[in-house]
Amino acid sequence: MPFRETLLNLAITAVLVLIITLVAILLKESRPVPVAAIPIGKAAAPPTSASENGLPPPKAEFEVFPKARLVESKNNEADTLRIKLDDRHDEIVFTLYFVDAPDASLTHPQLVQDQSRYFQISQDLVQKMGAEAAAYVTGLLKTKPFTLLTRWEPVPDRSRYYALILVETEKGKVYLADLLMQKGYGRLAGISCDLPGGVKGADDYGLYLHKLSKQAREAKIGVWGAK
């Protein structure tokens, strides 16, 4: 084979290899990036020293308060409640892990605006449903025994702590987050945590709550049916 023809064949082969390589790279980059199924943040591992604001760091394990009592307050929301843990503690405000319920007031206008966009209802309806959700939780916790579990993880920039609330119902003990999602009174948001006792990890429980919320939305229950 003439030397010139050999060089031409080698050049054509090199060009074809380059084209195939570029096409493979473009196809790889064009694949869609998976979207996170749970729009919440995982709680960070507890620090080993005091925080900058002087508060003690979150505990590694949950502290359990089986005789907690609801303290009725005009500032209570469905997901943020004033609680009397026992005779040793003063009244303390706790916010639920995982769930953000509609606000009953315009104390935090940006949050109400965000909830309005998410639930696709007016801000007035957000507050109306927030009041309805808060009344539901008040009635529930005033008539049913409940246990509060907390690691004393502080809510940023607010004098309150994250917690889980386990309610004793006719069907057994159920997390308040489950009930809010089932009733259509919440969305998956905020801070997550692994459930105590290794029952469920944060991701698995978040997916479970997302499923409950989807069912409520399809059934147009609670905020999803608000008009």
C-alpha cells in the first residue's frame, strides 16, 4: 500500500475515533441528574463542644418525656408547640422534625408566602388552614396522652428545639408528623433525623411521610382541598 494512502487511512481512523469519543461524552453529560426525593436537610452530627451562642450541643440520643403536657398558647402552631415536659422543666417551645404545617398568622410573612406557592392557595387560605391544623393538634394533644422525644437540637436563631411527638391513639402510638401528613396539614420540609431505636432511618421515614402527603393530596384532604 502506498505510504500516502496509509497516512490517509490512519488520519481517517483517528478522526472517527475522536468523533465517537466526543459523541460518548455528550451523551453522558446530557443524561438527567436524579432529583432528591426528600426536600429536607439531614441533621448534622452533634458537635462535641458548646455552640457559638453558648447553648449546649445536641445530645447523641433522644431524651424521652412520657408525661409531657401541651400548654395552650396563642403562638402555638400545628408544628410548633409550647410543652411542659415534667415538674423539673419550665415550659419549652418545640418544633417538629420533618414537617412544616401552614402558619396560622403572618408572624413569618416570607414563610407564609412560600407555603402559599407550595400549596397553590392564597396567603389568607394558608392562615385559615394553619388555624384549622393548630386546632386539630390542640384537640388531639389535650385529649390523648403523648410522649415527647428530643435531642435538644436548637432551631437556628430561635429559642426552641426540634422534637418528635408520639401520640397514643386507638390504633396505637403514632408520630404526630404522620397524623399531620395524613390529614393534609403539612409538607415535608425542615430538618430530619433517624427515628429512635433504629426503627427507621431519616431517608426511609421521609419517603414514608412523602407517601402519606401524596395520598392526602390525591384525596384533596386538608390544605389540598382548601378553597
